[in-house]
Amino acid sequence: MSAMSLPALIEQATKRLEAAGVAFGHGTQSAFDEAVWLVLWRLGLPLDTDLEEVFDQAVTAEQQAACTALIDERISTRKPAAYLTHEAWLQGVSFYIDERAIVPRSLIAEVLADGTIDAWLSDKTQQVLDLCTGNGSLAVLAALAWPGVQVTGADISEDALAVATINVERHDLQERVTLVHSDGLESLNPPAHGPFDLILCNPPYVCQASMDALPAEYRAEPELALAGGSDGMDFVRQLFKQAPERMSEHAVLVLEIGNEVDHFITAFPELEVAWLDTSAGDDQVLVIAREALLTLKGQA
């Protein structure tokens, strides 16, 4: 195997990923970004390495072979890169991940980090619920964003909660983040859990037509974390029915619905919501007050 520079190795990996037609969206949006991630990770280099500074850095034949094998695995298995590296990043925070949980990428992380939802909160915001917590990333980010709150992370998947436990311990938040096994809100009843002043929820919302068209990388994730029924709103409908009883008087619900905005509006045409700006647009994450949810049940 001939000598090769680090940038040349990354370029080679980029071309292979492009030619193979792999899908992105699990932390990267292009073949180049994914090649950089995988190569740097395989070589044990920081992911923020300045490539211009290592332009002339040579890699050994052994290192080339190791990187080539990793790219081979990415292409042949179609697993998201995060499942291969067992690491994912949200808002600059590192999380452990494996196939037991969906790769964390929620847009709610953005509105936690930039303070967008702070206007809906107050000093009375003490109990926060991260529903459908998956690997626990949003629960951890909420605890980091608001040092004075207690966070409950809940999920129907025991496997996902096992991964979440790793991340809660990784960030030393065992005293402030509690993980609960629950089918939606079924096991989250006050006073044992809640009432909650803020609910964060990135639910399974992908409609059936979109599920049928998902690339292999997304089908490698737990289907339970993605599939939301024919219109993607199955979980959301049940959530809206049950949430008010678990919320404090002035509580709000922050919900991600991704690309299903049309289905959401069709399902809840009269519901008063506030849409939040994110990097993916202003129609994918919304805030709903408890009072608004009560109108769905015909309550005052």
C-alpha cells in the first residue's frame, strides 16, 4: 500500500461514500463530512482537527487499512456512522449511542441550547420531563441548560433506557436525572412523577408513506422510535389527551414533528401553538401551553 497523506485518505473515503450512495442525516449531511468523521475517529484524532494544519501528515499502511475497513463497514452494513463509532454529538455535547436507541438528532436540542424556549419558563419551572428520551440526550441537555431543575427521562424501550443510563452517568447527572420505563405517559402520574412544568417530546412521528421510503440507514434504527402511524400522529394524539393531567398550571409542551407539519395541522386545525425557528426551518418544533391542550378536551 503506497504512502498517502491524511487529506488524500479523506478524499478517497469521500469518493467511496459518494459512489456507494449511502444516506446521511445522522450527524452529517455530506459524504465529505462523514469521511472526515470516520477517518479522524479511526485514527484517534480530535473531530475538530484543522485539516489545513495536517495537510502534509502521512498515514501508515496500517492506518490506511484500518480506515478503509471502517468505510467498508459503513457501506456494506448501511449503519449510521454513529453506530460504528458509538458516539454522537448534540450542541457540542458527546453522547454514547448504539443500536438499542435512535441516533440523537432532535431539533429540540437547538432551542434548549440557544434559550429560545426560556420565554415560556419561569422560576417555577422545576420539574422537566423528556418523553421518548431514547439515549437520554435531551434529558442531559436540559439538566445542563437549567442547573436548578430535576429531569425525568421516560421511554417505552428498556433497551433505550439502558443506553440513556450510560449517558446520565457519563455526565454525572444521576442526582438530577431520573429514568423511568413508561408507555407514553402511562407510568408518569403525580405525585410520584410530576406534575411537570415543562415537557420535551421528540416522539415517533414518521408517517407510513415516509417509513416505506426510508433509506437503509434509518431502517437500522429502532422502528418503535420512528413510526407514527398512517399520518404520523398516533403518539401525538394520545399525548395531547393525557398530558394536561400530568402538567402544572402554567406548564408548556415542546414538541418536534419534523416534516409532518401538514399532517399535524390536519389533525389539530384549531390548536393554538407557537412555532420555533430551528436550523431546519420554522415548522418542525412547536410550543403548546397546557391551556391550549385543555381546549382539545372541551375543558375550560
